[in-house]
Amino acid sequence: MPRRVSWLAKVLPGLVGVQFLAIDVHAAASSTPPGLAAFAGVTWASDYRFNGTSNSAGHPIVQGFVHVVAPRGMYAGLFASQVDFEDPNDTSAELDIYAGRAFQTKDTELRLELMYLAFDESVPGPTYDFWQVKAAVQKSVGLSQIGARFVYTPEAPYGSGPQAQFVVEGSWRFQNNWSLFASGGHGFAANVNDRNYGEIGIEWNWRHIRATVRWAASDVPRARCLSRQGCDAAFIVSISLLSWRTN
């Protein structure tokens, strides 16, 4: 048991807080006629980075999602990803189930969302699984978008107490196919140290294909990481195949 507690103190801050799906999923949904609409995508990425650290031990992963939009701004979906925490449970998969509602004006969107995150642990007892409540606001200004989001977890994995994140983010489309994006956040935790993290990158869209290159980093020291690849700043490359045209 001491080995598990020591390991959890390192990995828990990186687990809590899966981002909202890509902004343009909601943008694409807002442009569809009233009624049900479905969107899907699959992504290959050189690393699964979140909050500046790796959820895949620096290894490439495959992710996918299905996002369904209903009348009155309601939506729901599934997100699945490979993971690698190098943990004693040999955890290898994540499945997130979420539902929410979007409130829109001409150039501003507010989203409220509830999400449950599950992992394929192979041992009995406490688990990584947890709930999240999310709120996000986003505003369009010409070819730019700016936003902020707050994520609250009432009970983090293995009963480690409440955690929360606050993130500011933005993007700027400087050509029809190209965009720059950046974000920065702060994570609050009851039983582990707070963290700061951020990323900056460039995105290319063509028809149903999206490619990104981004740099991600955090202030989490190596002593709290599972491997050097997990907490060092890194460049991440990803390519996605999407069910809707991106331009």
C-alpha cells in the first residue's frame, strides 16, 4: 500500500480535468438546422498531454469521440483515449461520458457540463473514476476567440479530495486554413501541490483533416513525475480525421 500512495501523490494532479472538446465541434453544431446532429472524430497524437504533463508516459496514443447535439442547446457524448500511467494497475484506457447545455448569443457562448471519467483498472478497491462539473465562456472577436473555463472535481481519484482548474485560452485564425492557439491554467488541489501549466501551438485544417503542433509545459518537478518524459516540456504532434468539414 505505501507504494501505491507514493505513486498516487505523483500522478493524481495530472489526471483531474479533461478539457471540453475542440471549440469548433460546438461551432459546427451551432450552424446545423434544429434537431439532432452527430459529430465524430479520431486522432493520433505523439503524446496525451493534459495540464502540461503526460497521461501516456510520452508515448503515442489514439483517441476518438462522438458528440451529439439536441435542440435548445443540449448536447452529450463520449470521449475515449489510450493512457499509460506506468502504474501498478497497468491502466491503459480512459472513457469519458458527458452531457451539458450551451447558451449562445451572437458572439458569445456559455457552456455548463457534467462529466464522468472511467478507467480500465484491473484490481479491486479504490479507483481513478471521478465526476467533474465544468463551466466555460467563449467570445468571438473578428478572427479570434478568447475564453475561460472552470473545472471542479468534488472527489478526485482514490478519495484524494476536491480539485479544481481555471484556464484562460485563445485562438487566432490568420489564414483560411491556419490558426494559432494558446492557453494557460492553474490547478488547485486539497492534498497535493498546486500547479501552473500552459501550451502554445499552430493548427492546420483542410476539409475533414486537422493537424496540430504544440508545445506544452508545467511547473511540476521531476520528483513528482513517473518518468522524465512525463513532466518535461515537449512538442506534441497530432492529426485528426473529422466527420465535418473544418473549412
